[in-house]
Amino acid sequence: MKTIAELEAIRKKAQDDVKLRSGSGDVRVVVGMATCGIAAGARPVMMAMIDEINKRNLQNVTVTQTGCIGACRLEPMLEVYEGEDKTTYVKLTPELARQIVAEHLVNGRVLKGQTIGVFEKEEA
Amino acid sequence: MPKETMTAENFQKLDDLILQEKETKGALIQVLQKAQDIFGYLPIEVQQKISKGLRIPMSEIYGVVTFYSQFNLEPKGDYMISVCMGTACYVRNAQPILDEISKFTGIKSGETTPDGKFSLIACRCIGACGLAPIITINEDVYGRLTVEEIKGIMEKY
Amino acid sequence: MELYRSHVLVCGGTGCVSSDAFKIIDLFEKELEKHGLEKEVKVVQTGCFGLCEAGPIVIVYPEGSFYSQVKLDDVTRITEEHLMKGRIVQDLIYKEPGKKEASDSINNMGFYKKQQRVALRNCGVINPEILEEYIAYDGYAALAKVLTEMSPEEVVETVKASGLRGRGGGGFPTGLKWEFTSKAEGDIKYVACNADEGDPGAFMDRSVLEGDPHALVESMAIAGYAVGAEYGFVYVRAEYPIAVKRLQIAIDQARENGLLGEDIFGSGFNFDMEIREGAGAFVCGEETALIKSIEGGRGMPKVRPPFPAQKGIFDKPTLLNNVETFANIPQIILKGADWFAGIGTEKSKGTKVFALGGKINNTGLLEIPMGTTLRETIFEVGGGIPNGKAFKAVQTGGPSGGCIPDAHLDTPIDFDNLISLGSMMGSGGMIVMDEDNCMVDVARFFLDFTEEESCGKCTPCREGTKRMHELLDKITEGKGTQQDVDKLESLAKTIKSASLCGLGQTAPNPVLSTIKYFRNEYEAHVNDKKCPAGVCQALLQFLVIPEKCKKCGICAAKCPVDCISGVKGKEVYLIDQEECIKCGACLEACPFDAIKKG
């Protein structure tokens, strides 16, 4: 290693890999990964989510999984926690997951069409 | 009986080792460590060879060998039983454990059984204080021991 | 880049490895593969998490779930429940002593709350065998800063201003050592690291070597730049095979990546280093003895001056610091001397790592700011004494330290306070003793150690430790008199003032401190011929409690020397004290707790 720039490049790259261990960020994304969730395709959703977050180098977001959120018919679903606020997204695809990152996490605009409220109304 | 290690092949390995380390400053302890890895212990013949090879007086070599507890002048048993007698183990009753093993093997700390099967030592802290009291038998580790467990463990060997 | 949603950290410190940590790692990898999760979940082998009592330890991130005493059978459950379905396996989660609820995350545990990790900051966080992980946590940034922005004098000044004192025992100001070595005349100089951690019950240096070896490599290179040395030696205990292996990996990686070798960061500065393994001699932790041993000879101390800073390894000026001291350096460089000096007490800056062991709930390694009281350390971080027993003493500083009683537990820990209590910081061993430990026996135990480890060069230590040991044997065997206690005390004072090196000068501390604080126990041994804690065999008596005896005769049947008499069903049994060999078989055999020892 001959320059500090080289060291810095390695550091940046390696940091992405270990930031998982720094404890909870300000924003938590929780993906429902019970049997029903997995069967409905939660795994690709979660991986797309993580991939997009890493690509955009978002520092304060952690992605965790949880068991059954309770609305199996709406899986795959995930919840975004920001402080006291909770947004629940349902019937997701990997593409929608990427949109949530871009719109909600980066721009702060909730993806209205995909939230649980909308679907419950439709069904009602 | 312990395996015979004073073979021509092992002495050849020693010669290579000496040749390799001859120019290194202060290499004596490393050479002795590696020689002990080859032979299992450091008999006078081996020390003499190192003395000639490294051009260090025999008195100095013997002095170093007897100074450090790691070096053995006698061959050791097939199974090395080390009972940790660090402070943490001691206050959690390591002494009765050592006594029980002595009773089972019939040897005291620092001795080897006549059939060359077991050697017993009371060793210094191995730093696994969370598992105190602890013993090791070659590579196997037994932690959080009670006197009652000793018999069962010893019978495995 | 590889993408993982979860990291499984498995402790690879010696304590956990002794209880199957490597097998747990293998099994996790197999299980993950079986369930097709190997691309999503990464298994990382780290250094010591510190809470060895609970080992083997597995932590799952991002949740920070702390699984303790994990068995091979548990791996499948953690994989199938937690890693697949996100359900934390509650019954395997560590529960703190005295608490009903399991802690949901490592960040909320009492053991870690009061801690402040500087020297141990990466232990249990990174994989010590991967250079990139060290770099991710600002590794080698301090070396880069030093080589490109600072003059050697500025580095020495920074270390001086931080107030850092040697963590190996003596507490000598580190910055002054650096200054002396940098000013010493000499074409060749060396940097050496004392990793000959010989105090029984202390394992913080091993933990740094195993958990964060690059920190030492980086730090020694910084020291080399500051004092004008181009070569370093690390003297490691041969009993630490995992530490030696990881440090060697770190040195090789640093060399391959140009962090050791020639022209580091294009600055023109060259530095390289090697490991020298010790061969088992406690006295080699003393600096002049250690230097002798690095040179390949008998590790015997010599008179100072000349100090190593003038005449050290191969008679060249040598900077010698211990592992924990070095581990603080990169942080001091990056965060500044003021930051470090802001932690701790007036005369003892920064944090100190302690190895807590003995009769304590949370056995393990902890790093706390200087000035934390002994009571906080033992009862809050350490979780108190197990099995409802009463605290009796805490022994600090290994065989060189003393035993501190309950009355002084509110003392803030720093170098000077511990010395004024008749103990010392030492390398940071802290062994807790409860009511079942006999203080005379403990003093005897330490003398057994120092007598054996005395190198034999100077008479006060060689002969004195032997005589002290003999006197203590006599007292514990019930043959001692009041005069013996007095003789012991005066002998101890002579050895303390007349010995050549630190080993002899501190060897009497366990004796002096136990006489000072627990004189009543000594007096019970010599006057009443009793061991109040019931440890010293020769002074024990096994007695049948007549009111509790059910006349069953089980004790008499178990007695190997047939010294218990009585009539089954009719007469209370009686132990013949003349014949009794004090084996304790009757006590264990009695189903009604009708036999007591006292």
C-alpha cells in the first residue's frame, strides 16, 4: 500500500460489509419471514431491499427479519420503523422493494399504493 | 514404552534446522523449541549437536534448557495431562482435581507413569478462566470439572 | 460485493475454543448450506467477547442477539428458527444473573453497559484473520496519519500528553519511555512488545492478540517511527498457540499489503517485525529478563540502569511496551491526546482491561474507565458472587498483588490507589474470593508460585520466597505459632526492599496484604488451630451433629479407615478424631446433612 487513497478505498468497501454489526440504525426495515412469507417470496424481496440499500450507501438503515406479521394473505410484507412511526407494506415484489428504498427511505415519500391500509380497504 | 525418536532421520532434520538458523541472532530458544518438536524431548546428544552447530558452549545450552519449564530432559508420556493451577482455577477447587488424577494414575505432578502412557503436570493459567477448574489431556479440554467426573474422563484413555 | 443480510459472530478466543467454538462454526456453515442460506448469512470467527463464563458465545447481527453456552445441538435450532424465520430462540439467549428476562440485545446487557472499550474495541467485532475488517474499523488510519502528517517528535508528544501509563504492571508513563528511546544515541534501535502474560488469571493481552492482532502490528510500526526503530520483536508466551498463529497471519498480511516493509505509504519509513516465542518462565515478563530471553539466553533480570531505552536487545536502545499499552496507541493518535486524557482519574488516564475470575458470576474480560470503583466492577459489571455466598476479598495484580477486603471496595481503581491498599494494578487480573476461601491458603498458593518462578539470581527472592512458603505451610498445617506470623511479616518486608527485580519486590504482597486485612484468620490458624473457611485439611474436623443424625450408618460404611462408630438404628454415630484422615467421604455420603466440617 503506497498511498492513503488506497487505504481509504479498502476502508469504504469493507465498511459496507461490517456495518450490520454496529447495532440498530435510525430506520429499521423488518421483513416478515415466517413460512408463509417465505412461500410467498419474501426472500427475494429482502435481498433486493438489502442490495438497493447497499447500492445507495444508506448508513442508518438496518434490515432484519421477523416471524409472521399476521396477515398471511398479504405476504410478502415488510414494515418500516422510523422512531414511533410504522409503515406496513404488503404484497411486495423485488422491484417494489427497490422502489420503497428509493422513494420512502431516500426521499421520505411513503409509497401510498402499497401500504396495508389501501389493500384492507379494497378487500372490505 | 515411548516411541524411540533418536533416529538418523530426525538427526538429519536437526542438521537442516541448525543450518537454517545458524546466522539468526539469538536463535537458541527457537532452535531448542523446534528440536523438541522433532525429538519430543532434549537429551544430551541433541544438546551437544546444537552446541557444535550454533557454536554456543554446552554449559550455556544446558543452562537455557533447565531454566525454562517448557524444555524436557526426559521423554514424556503419550498423554499429557495438564491441570490448570492458575488462581481462578485454584479458588474453584483445582487442588482436589489434581489429587484425584494423582490417585487414578499413581503419579505425582511432574512425573510420568512407568508404562509411558501418562504424564501429569500442574500448569500455569491457560487463560480459560470461565471454564475453571479445567484440565487438558493432549488436545482435549475438560472444563467446569468436578472430582466425580475425573474417573469417567480418565477411563477414556 | 457479497451481500449478507445477517452476520453470525462466533467467539474464537481460547476460552470458547476450549468448548467447541470451531466445531460450532463448521456446523453453522453446514446448516446454512443445507438450507441454501450460505449466500445470505455470513459466519464470522471473531476474537474474545469477554464474557467467557457464558461461552461458547454466538452473536447474531443485526439484532445483536447474544446466545450463550451454545451446544452443537443448538446450532440447528438457531439456524432454522432465527436465521430462517427470524424468531429469536429465547431460551438460548443469555440471561444475566439475577434477572428474569433475557437481554434482547448485547447493547442492553449489564456486563457491557458500564464498559468502555478502547484496547478491546475490535475484540468480538471483527474477524481477526481478515485485514479488510480491521481497516473497516479505521485500522491503519493512525499509521497513515502519523507517517504523512506528523513528525516523530509530535507522535512522542501526543503519547506523552495522553497520560497513558504502562498497562503491564508498573504503570510507568508510556510517553516518557518513548521519549527516552527516541533521544537515545544509536544507529540501530528496536521496538519490542511484552506479550509474556504470565499472571495466572490474566488474559487480556492474549485476547488482543487473538481478537485484534493488527492493532499491535500498526501500533508497533507507529512506535518504530516515533523512536527511530526499523525492527520489532513480539515476545509471546508459548502457552498461547492461537494468539501466535493469528499474530503471524496479521504480520504476513501487513507485509503483503505494504503496511510492513519498505517505504510504507510512500513515506520512506521502513519497519518489519517478528515473533519470538517464550519457553515458560514467569520472570520473563520483567523487562530486562525478557530482553535476555529474546537474545536466546536464560531469562534473568539485571540491574537497571542502564535501562532498555539505552541498552536493550543486543545492547541497542529498545522501546518495550506491553500489548494492552500498544493497543491504546492508534486510538490516541486518531482521536487525540485530549480525548484519552478526558477518560479516567487525575493520575491514571484512559481505560483498563481486567480479567475477572474466581467466585464471580460474569467471569470474563472487561474494560472500564479508570476510577470505576471495585464495588461497581464486581457487583455491577461482574454480576456479584454466585450461590448467595458472601464476598470476602478481591485479589488484584496476580502473584504480585494483594487481597483487598470488603471495607475498601468503594475505592476508585487506579494505579496509585491500589498500591496504597497494599496491592497493585499488575496486568489486570482480578480474582474474587468468597467466604469459602481461606486467606492463609491463598497466600500460600501465591508463594508456591513465586518460589517456583524465582529465577534464583538474587538471594532475598531465591531464599526468601522459599522461607515464606515454609512458614505458610507450617501455619496451614496447624503447626504455626504467633511468632511465625511475626517472622513472616518481617521477612516479607525485607524481601520487598532488598530484591533485584519486580518479581521479588512484589512477591511478599499477597502475604503482607492478607496479614494486614485478615490477621484474624492467621490467628485462628496459629492460636485456635482452626481454619475458619474450612480449607486447610490438617485443621479440619468432621463432626456428627447428634440432633440431625438418623443413625442410618451410611457414613460408617463409607469411611475408608473405619473410624466412625455407632449402632445402626440405636446410637448416634461418632467420628474418632485421632483416626480420621479428613477425606470428607462421610460428609458427602450423609443424606441428612448431619455431618459438618469446622
